[in-house]
Amino acid sequence: MKGLFLITAVLLSFLQDSCGDDLPICRDLRAPFQYPDATYCPQYAELGCCGKRGERRAEKTVPCSQEKEACAEYTRNISCLTCSPFSGRMFDDSDNARIPLCRSYCAETYRKCRYSLLKIFKLRPWRDGLVSRNPETEEELERDAVAFCEKYASEAPYCYPQIMALESQHTSPRPRSPTDCVCAVPVATRLVQPQAIADPGDKSNRLFILEESGNVKILDRGLNKVLEEPLLNMTRVLSVDKETEPNLTVGIVSALYFKDSYLHIAIGRTPESKDVLNLRSYNGKIIRIDVDDQDPGKEYAIPPDNPFINDPDAFPEIYAYGFVQPWRCSVDPGDPVDGYARSDLIFPINSYTYGRDIGLVGGYMYYGCLHPNLNGKYIFGDYTGGMLIMEEDRDTGEWERHRLCIGDSSICPGADVSPLFVASLGQDSNQEIYIVAIERDTMDAVASGVLYQITDPTLRNDPQECNKKNTKFT
Ligand SMILES: *[C@@H]1O[C@H](CO)[C@@H](O)[C@H](O)[C@H]1NC(C)=O
Ligand SMILES: *[C@@H]1O[C@H](CO)[C@@H](O)[C@H](O)[C@H]1NC(C)=O
Ligand SMILES: *[C@@H]1O[C@H](CO)[C@@H](O)[C@H](O)[C@H]1NC(C)=O
């Protein structure tokens, strides 16, 4: 019995160590970063959650005029907490009920600086009679401080000043190990059998999502939502052509990309279709359209140099034909940071022979700005479930492959990535990597597809700096 207890205790402490309860996290639920120029909250220069803008916001938080001198230090210490690498754990933005101060510090601050304190947290506790608006005696003030902090103070360890103990254990970013988890952050949900995404290359912060039916939806990364009106509705495209070709069907629409600023869509054939070579069918074709313009009666324009534009016996959208099942590919563009050219990435087909149930889904080399720890690693998928990562040993030139752990909610707050089946991977204009995830083994048009962005929970680069570097629009 005693032995069992011991094992349980050891196991429990192991679980506690291995789960990410004390991992630093910012209020946007992403990893903290370095901000070497920090001056107002220099304690968070090595690892924190405020770039320039966040620090300036903290600096603007000043004590109320009647408390100016006495409360300057309290105000500064409290307003800098938004820059703490644990701010995501201290400020629960979904529930504004608590302030990130431990009980005794809360009471001390209430006694000395209550106007400033209430201003910082935008609270009016006298409204529901919790405290009096203007306490007249010391006893009354003391009673108010206790009542206020009973209701609003937070529990250790995620409260100030106790949080400083955790902060001191995490003064610098933790280097990533190959077995560390990444997060899969959902950026678009309720997709119907999504197949691929494409970046239009115009720095407009949009991503186009291709669904199997041929619908192309627009994800606005600025607004963080999928726009109501699709960019292209294949059902409607077909209904136009059905007037001349009543038996028109469309095969499995599988890939999407932009080239010369025209949208290309690869359409496979349905198993029964024999019309891969028939130019009055979309099956087995790559179509090429101009989505920034419209021809009469169409949702798009036909590029003037499409090969069959003058052929009355062919659909003018067709760009190339004869494909049975076109799929997806990517190219290593080289590392823009250190100029290091990795050895050619030829898929080590032989290493998949022992994992017969692995279905390789091609991915991307990571060269984005946001996640420096992932730089130069090849992230790809396994159609039968899960993700893989490969990295090159710079000394030997050998590529090592690992299963890529996708963190659960203990590492990635709010994560819900139970069964992750990978339809494809994609990239945005900032070279951030996304997973197009589908429900497995269902051809039903259920809206359960999700687009996830891969993020590193241990460290990122200052998002503002990355934004400046990469995007025309902020
Ligand atoms: C403010 O923070 C500094 C640095 O951690 C600390 O020495 C000081 O006691 C704090 N003052 C208050 C009022 O919280
Ligand atoms: C596509 O068009 C069809 C026919 O007009 C319509 O029923 C369907 O709802 C449209 N799909 C989307 C996603 O808008
Ligand atoms: C089109 O479909 C109809 C009904 O299924 C069929 O009778 C007809 O033969 C088909 N036409 C062609 C050209 O395949």
C-alpha cells in the first residue's frame, strides 16, 4: 500500500513536471519573446510579452493625481505585469473577475493607492455596495480592503508578487528540443472537407481556403474570420457551364496556388470519369483564373493568355490537362536569415517502408519570423494522423525525423486538437505554416474541417517587429 502510494506520488510529481502548468504564456495565449529595448519594464527585456506598444501602454498608466507620489511605484509595478511572461496566466481575459495581485499585496495597495488601483483595473466596487466610496475611518478603510481583496485578489502562484518566483526561473527563453510540442492554433473552423490553402502573394493578409467541392473561401487574417461570401463557388461555375454541358460533374478538387497572380486550381477526376482529356470537362485539369477581375456572367475573368481561350470546343478556364490525381508540392527557398543552403531535400522514401501506414503529406521548410526555434526545420504531415518534423544535423548533413508533438491544453491553452488528420499543409505570405485538418474517412459534407496555425509555445519573436517586416497592412 505504502509502495503504491509512493509510486502514485512519484507519478503525480512527474506528471506535474511534464505538463506545462508553469510554462510562460502571454495574454494572446502565445509564447513570450525578447524585447531588448525595454526601458520602463526592463525586468521583462529578456523574456516578456510587451513590445514597444505594450511597454508604452504600461508607461501611460499613471496614478491618480491625489496619489501621485505615494503610488507611482505601485502603479508602475502593477502596470508592468501586463509584460510579464506569465501575463497569460495572471490575466484571465475571458473572465474579468480577478486582478493579478496576491491577497496581502492587494490589501496593502488598496489601503494606500485605492483610487489608482481601481482606475488601473476599471473597477467600481462601491456600486454593488462591496466597499464604501469614501471611507471615513481607518477601520472602514481596513474593512473595505479586506472585502475588496476577498473578492478580487488572485491565488498563488499566478499573482504579484509571488509570480516573481516563477519569473526568476524563466529569465531567458528555453531552447527548443526536437521532442518539444508545438501548438496547433485554430484560425478557421467549420470548413467543409478543406483540401489546401493558398496565399495570394499580395500581402493583403488573406488566405484562400479550397474546399473539396471547389469552393474557395477567404480567411481574413486581420479580422481573423472566414468571409461569408466565397471567392469562388464551383457549384455556381458548374451551373453556368451546365447549360451547354448538362452532364457536367467535377472531380476531387485538391490543390490551389497562385502563380503570376492568377489562381490555379487542380481538379482530379472522379473514379468513373473518363474525361481527363475532354476539354469540355473540368476533371483531370488545372484551371487558371483571374480572381481580381470579372468577365460578364462569371465570378472571375479568364486570363488573356490562357491556352484555350479562343477554342470554342474547350472551357477557357483550362490551363493544363491530362491529370489523374494532381497533388501538392513545395520548394525550399533557402534560409533568408543565415543564407544557409541545406542539402537537397529528397524524400527519404526508404525510411517510410517500415511505417506502411504512414501517408506522407508534403510540408514546408520554416523560415517565418515569428518562431525562431523552428527556423530551417521541415514540417510535414502524415495523412493517417499526426505531424512530423525533420531537421538537419549541420555537422553530419543527416536529416533526422521525429513525430511532431502537438501540445494539449496544458501546453497550449484552449487547444483542442483531438484527432488531427492532415489533408495538406500551407503557408501564408509571412511563411508561417498551417495545417489543413479534416475529419478522417468521411466524404460527407460535414463542416468539421479546421485550419490550424503552427506556433511554438516556448518562444516567439516580437510580433510587432515580424509584422513590420512582412506585412504591408498592420
Ligand atoms: C516594485 O518592484 C521593485 C522591483 O521588484 C521592488 O523592489 C519594490 O518593492 C516594488 N514596490 C512596490 C510598491 O510594489
Ligand atoms: C454556391 O452556390 C450554390 C448555388 O448557387 C449555393 O446553393 C451555395 O450555397 C453556394 N455556396 C456557398 C458556400 O456560398
Ligand atoms: C446525360 O445524362 C442523361 C441522364 O443521366 C443521359 O440519359 C444522357 O445519355 C447523358 N448524356 C451524355 C452526353 O452523356
